[in-house]
Amino acid sequence: MVERTTVRLPEDLLSRARRKATAEGRTLTSLIEDGLRMVIAEPRKPAKGKRALPRVSAATGGPMPGVDLRDLSALQEADDLAYVARMKRGNDSA
């Protein structure tokens, strides 16, 4: 059974798809159908695991083994994530 449906696509993508279908001597419908079949047939990629933040020792206040204090971008990212978590907790209590 064949069904009709409406799909909203960006103009540039639709234009490129039409040109490709024409160049291959096929219909836009067959191009879209083949593309959907390819996407559906692909094995699913595993979801990314939870990101681990560097641990800080509560006993000494210093970094735990494996935390590189020279990696400033990683330290800044950990600080930003901690800040976002604090803001979320603050907003939840309001």
C-alpha cells in the first residue's frame, strides 16, 4: 500500500534532492524512499555514556590522581558544569 504524506524540508535541501533525482533519471519520491531505507537499515549507534567529571579530594582539597591541573580547558569545563548544576538546584527551590 502506498500512502501520501507531507514533509517539510529546507528549500536548499529540496532543490539539491530534485537536481540529484533528475541527474539520476529518477523521481524525487524514489530518491527519498532509498534514503529512508538506508537510514533505517543502518545499525543504531550506541548512546554516549555519561561524562565523568574530575574528582576532588574532600580530605585535602587537592585534585585526585588523574586530574591534570595543566589542562585548563578541562578544569574550566568542570567548573562550568558545577556552576550549571548549582544554578539548577537554586532554581528548583524557587
